[in-house]
Amino acid sequence: MVGIAFFVFTLLMSVLLLFKPYCLDHLIDSVKILRQTTKLEGEDKSAEYIFILSRFIVPAVLIVSSLFAILITFAFRRWGGWVK
């Protein structure tokens, strides 16, 4: 039951990260401002990499970790571990 609740929570959080990334937009803007103030030469793609990581990879990691938590919960329930 705890694993399912954790899965639902992380699923909701990943959906929020995918569709409402206000704090991530602020982070990307601050990276762009920092890049402009330090006057780095050439094309620096750090803001784009941060955007890709925060927008797609972080929710995917949350979903996979929550599925792993459900698997552990059912394994303990089946073999009589902590959850009885």
C-alpha cells in the first residue's frame, strides 16, 4: 500500500514537472543571465542541457524509482519481509 501511494505521489510530481516547470524556467533564466555576465566565448549549451535534464529525465527517474518501490513492496509482502 505504501508503494502504491509513493507511486501515485511521484507520478503526480512528474506530471507537474512536465507541465508546470515555473521554478525550472527561473533556473534556466538565471543560467542564461550568469552566462551573459561572465561573457563566455563560443556556444555554451549549459542552459539547454539543464532544460532537457529537468524537463524530461527527472520525471522519468521519478517514475522508474516509484515502480521500483512498488516492486520492493510486493516482494516483501510475498516473502514475508517488513510488510506483513
